[in-house]
Amino acid sequence: MEGFNSADFFHLNPKLLEFVLPHIRDGKIVYVEDITEGFENGPAPLIGLYSGRNVGKQVVVVARE
């Protein structure tokens, strides 16, 4: 197994955004967020991360401003 540190490529972030953002706006790239509301509901999504139940990015909304 071989990995990399994304911080080593941080200087390329503007170039990445320049390429990716138009594709997101055009709907060619989509992303999914799995959102759970409330701090008290936080343990369930954490368990879900380790058991493969979530889809996309897991977010726990603690408070809305």
C-alpha cells in the first residue's frame, strides 16, 4: 500500500479548483452529503462510518446559526 500527504500538493489547489468547479456547476461532477441533525444523534453516523452505511461525506449538524 502506498499513500501520499495531500499537504504536499496544496500549492496545486487553485489549479484543481479552476478545473473542477466548472464541472460541478455544469452537473458533470456531483457529490453527496449524508447529513445528521443534532449533537445527540452524533454516535449513530460515527458507527455508520465504520460499518459502511453512509454515502459520500458524513456531516453532523450540531447547531445552525
